[in-house]
Amino acid sequence: MLGVALVAISFALRGHATNDPRLALSTLFVIHILAASFWIGGFFPLYDMVGRGNAAAVRTVERFGQAALVMVGLLVGAGSVILVILAGNPIAVLTQPWGQFLALKLAVVALLLGLAGLNKLRLTPALAKTGEGAPLRTSIQWEAAAFILILLVTATFTSTVAPEHAG
């Protein structure tokens, strides 16, 4: 946990987090990274547990889903406030290369949130009812793939076309 906290804090020491208001941006970036880390960190254990298809798997998935609601709220909320602070007018940002990458990232985030909703509302109850975990395992794999895509898009635009790289 210490390692995760230190990595999250390191994001507050570079890039956009050093803009004004620095304390707000730094705090928001740490929240954003920690919430994403929680979600990403759940993939393998959930995938493993769901494959067992037993009552313990159902309890684990349901508890993760409850905690994930809070984490997703923090993730989306912090990301939204960061966008408003950095961009001012998020729609105008779409004319910039980094805004176009950001739009791609947000499209994949929307897909990810859709998968999370499917998991919570349909696939977890189906696991509880039938013990069949294959559909939920497949969805978890797609979530992990979406997160990898989000990380790649984010790494690309923050290191190549973000406003501080202009010119």
C-alpha cells in the first residue's frame, strides 16, 4: 500500500499537477490515481474468484462492487474537476490535439463504465443465481483491456501533445 501511495503522490509532483491551484490539482490527481489503482488492482483477484463460482466468489464480487461505486465516483469526480480546472472550457479543448486524445480517453472510460454497470446489474446477480462465472470473467477481461487502452492513450497525450509540450 505504501508503494501505491508513493506512486500516486509522485503524480502530484510533475506535469499538470504543478499548475495553479497546485494544492487542489495535486490532491485531485492523487485521488484519481488511487481510485484507478483500486479498480485496476481488483481485476486479477476478481477474475480468479469468479472462476470458482462459489458463495465466497459472489460475496467478494458484491463487496468489490460496493467499494467500486465509491471509487468510481471519486475517479470520475476528480477527473472531471481536473478537466475543468485545466481546460476552463472542455468543449474548446477539443480543437487541440491533447483535447482530441482526451476525448478518445473519455470514450473508452464511457465503455468501461458501461461494462462496470453490466457487471453490477446483470452479471453479478447471474453469478449469484447460477454460479456460472464465465460471462463475468469475460467482462472483467474486457475491462482490463479497456484500462490498458486508457493508460496507453493517457501516456501518449500527456507525454507528447499535452499543453506543456506545445511547440
